[in-house]
Amino acid sequence: MNLTALKIKTSVFFLVLATSGCSWLPSAPHPAQPAAAAPAPIITPDYSLAATVVKVNSVGRFVILGFPASQTPKLDQSLFLYRGGLKVAEVRVTGPGQESYTVADLVSGEAQVGDTVREQ
């Protein structure tokens, strides 16, 4: 082989080797991309009224409702009584109220001690 042909072949070999990069080596695992941060959940406080039936007077058709200290209903406000997740009665706040207790008249349905009171 003549010297010029050997130089050309050697040049081509090194050119191919240089342009191939590291593709002939086993690929190393890529560092994990950080996962896109999930948006922060939106938390809103629940200001709806929630109480329980403390006392029932069937003859007078009224109930005494116990509210948390920070919540009190308005006079003439309609509320609903739930038992086991089902709406069982409607009451209207008539007062008087003392501390965290207030009186409500039964508009419809029947109440029992322990029923949950909500606005809807």
C-alpha cells in the first residue's frame, strides 16, 4: 500500500471515530428529571352552620340546638335536620338563645336527640 492511501484511510478512520461520539459506548442512565411540582391544593374554610339536637319537645314541637361556641344562627333562619345522612325535618330558629344553645320550632318532620343540623 502506498503512503498516500494509508494516510487517507487513517484520516477517514479517525474522522469516522471522531464524529461517532460516544455512541459506541453503552449509554449511562440520564439523571432523573425533577417531577413537575403539583399545584398546592386550595383550602377554604367551611363557615356553614353545624349543630346537633340536644333536646326535643314533641308536644310543643320545638327543639333545642347546640352550636359550637363560634357559631350562632340568625333569628327566623331555616335549618334542616339530618339523621344518617337523610333529611328528616326542617326547623326555624325562634330563640331565645343562651350561650351556645338556641330554640327552634319544628316546621316539618320529626326530630330526635343527636340529629345533625345544617343550613342545606
